[in-house]
Amino acid sequence: MTRKIHDSRLALALLASLLFTAAGLQAQGKWTSTNSMNFARSGQTANLLLSGMVLVAGGENATGNVAQSELYNPSTGAWALTGNLNSARAAASAVVLP
């Protein structure tokens, strides 16, 4: 349980930092609302890609582990569905390779 809480906090911290630094958003130090993800989840992975977008994959919801992945575009605040994981999973690790 502790790992899942840590992973969720890390993902939220990553998204919060993107909201502060993304072009076209409110002045620094102000919180800004953004669009909701297509699928609610916790225990997901979140990786900042070289393009500046954030890939969120897997996690779990009330029905169990999920395989859906979504891309967040900080310049538009929009979430887009992308390819699913081959196997649904939560609390996994992911690394962006160069």
C-alpha cells in the first residue's frame, strides 16, 4: 500500500510541476485546472517524454488493474488515449529511454 501511495504522489507531483512550467498557463505559482483523464486510476506510471508530453500507463481502479494508457499535452491541457498495455498492471515502473 505504501508503494502505491508513493507512486500516486509522484505522478501528482509531476503533473503539478508541468502545470507550473507549461507554456500559456497562468503566472508561476498559480494552480490551474486541467481536463480530466479518460479513465480514473491510481498506482499508475507517469513519465515526462522528450516531447514535453506526459505518458500515464496502467494503474488500478474500482474494478482492478487497468491496461489503458493516456498522453497529456500540457500546452493544451488535453488527455488523449493511446495504445493499451499488453497486460493490465498497477504499481509498475517505467523509464524513458533516449
